[in-house]
Amino acid sequence: MCDDLDGYFETALSLVKIAGNLISEHVGGCKSYEVKECDIDLVTVVDKKVEATLIEGISKKYPTHKFIGEESVADGQRCVLTDEPTWIIDPVDGTMNFVHGFPHSCISIGLLVNKESVIGIVYNPMLQQLFTAQKGKGAFLNGQQIHVSQIKELRKALIASEAGTSRDEERRNVLLKNIEMIVTKAHGLRFLGSAALNMSMVALGGADANFEFGIHAWDIAAGDIIVREAGGVVIDPAGGPFDILSRRVLCASTPELAHELSKSLAQFYPERD
């Protein structure tokens, strides 16, 4: 399998760049969209075209590979993760941003083999930000190697998170409680509107930690290995091992910061993927 990773990576990267053109055509936003589960959970025809481009292109070269795609799951496909090579795809992470023309949306694609992340690509075509990682080879932004910060204390940390695409009252109350905690204890708080880009910012060292409840496997599959290969840690927000299907994530520059943040967060446990 390791001998094939370079080929898998190059195939996915070429398709991601092609699919990125579908996003960059809409610099001013994409005003035509559909509502999925609630009024802030959106999908556009671009989401569907990007996902189809990636799945069809990879399947043509690697017909035995499996897929978990956001829009495929939304259309009724089951979210099943096996030990087989499985590509987990968010065609437009940050659809709300994309609809409004806020230039923080991206293609996020990760490959898991034996349920372990081995390839991650996060591409924001609007700003020409290409984050990549392969297992054991480091993490990169536009070909330049990147590393997490060395921040170990919450009081010195810039934290990223998201409001998400659900209006669930319990989840919202937990989010507001955590916002209050962070603006009281941390250096600052940022919401970019994309889980994959938030995690990439941690890998870059621009943010020191990121957490979110209610995200999905496709939001974080690529970010997981990008953060790890940049020297960071990815865990469950309560401090346990990371589970990609749990819809919960905390990543940080250092174990010390991850531990302190996990002990400070109010917790929310959504239904699993």
C-alpha cells in the first residue's frame, strides 16, 4: 500500500485542481442553492459537480476504492468505513461562505486505509491555498512545509471553531458556553466558516487549536492527517482518542494545549455518522 500512496496522491491532487475551477468560477458567490436538513445547511450544484468529478476520476483509475461523500450520504448512501482504501470527500466545505462569496471555502479529501488517515488535501481555489499531507512526509502549503505553533497554554492560544449548520438548541447552548469560556481565558477566537480550513490553520501555526461538535467525517478527514503531519495532535474534545465518525474533534499545536482545552470545554455528543 505504501508504494501506491504517491500514485493515489497525484491522482487525487490533479482531480482536486480540476474541480477547483468549478468553485473559482463563482467569485461573487453562488446564489442558487437548495436547503438540506435546515435553513443553514445548504447545497449547490457545484457541491454535486465537484464530488462527482472526484469520485468518477478516482474510480476510473482505482475501481476497488470506496467513498464517503457528503452529497452521496445526503442522497441516501450509508456512511460506512471499512479497512479498504476509502476516500472521504467534502466537495465544498464552507458552502455558506461559498453561497455568499466569502472566500473561505475549500475542497477537502482524505484517504483512509485500515481506518487510518494516510493522505489529506484541502484546497481553497479562491485564495489559491493548497494544503497537502501524506503519511510520514510532512504537511505543506503550496509546496512549502508547514508546522504547528509551540503554544502550550490556553491563555496564549488563538482558538478556531464553528457555529456549524444546525440550529439544535442543546448544541447552540454548549457552543455559547464555550465561546464565553474562550473569550475569557484564551488569546482570541476565530470562525472561518470551514472546519477543514480551521484545521489547516492549526497545521500552519496561524491558529493554535480548533474544536467543533456536530461536524462530519468529510469535514475533518483531510485536516486530521494535515495537522498530525505538521506536528500537532488530534483527539476527542473530551480528551480521549480521536474517532472520525464521532462528529467531534479537537486539534491543537501541542498535547499540553489540547489537554487544557479539553478540560475547559463544555461537551456535546451528537448522533454518530
